[in-house]
Amino acid sequence: MQTHKEIITALKATLLIVAATSLVGCSTSRHDQLADLGFSTPYMEGYDDGCHSKVTAAQTNRDGYRQDPERMFKEPRYANGWNDGYEQCFVANKEFY
């Protein structure tokens, strides 16, 4: 059987791990991560629009598309970003279904 001191130490360690994990999750956004990796602005704008579209559609059961049709046709980086954002946010947000 564990002593009171051992239990308190285990609880403190658990709390520290939870706090550190929470801070790491909030430190950077996906947009910041993509920028740090060198992705272009049109790609990141498309990614944000695609992700927003998927999350909104999943939450509301309505069309929540945020997409620039002209850029989708004329700007391959925007289109690639939109498609990637739409797909990645689908995977990350299965709990909405």
C-alpha cells in the first residue's frame, strides 16, 4: 500500500505532465507550423479555408464552404492548400460525426 507522501508525489507528477501537455498544444497554430516549414501564403490561406469549411460543415450539417472559386481554378497552391486543409481537418475532427 502506498503512503500518503507517495500518493501526493504521484498526483503532483501527473498534474505537471497534464499542464505541460496543455501548454505544448497551445503553443503554435497549424498556420504557424506551416509557415515555419516554408509553405507559401496562398497554400496557407487555402489550408485555412479548407479546414474552416470542413469543421463548419461537420458542426452545422450545412454547407459551410469558405472557398475562392477563382483562386481554386487559377492558383494551384491555393487549391492544394484548400484540399489538404479540408482533408486534414476531416481526420482531426471525427468527433463531430
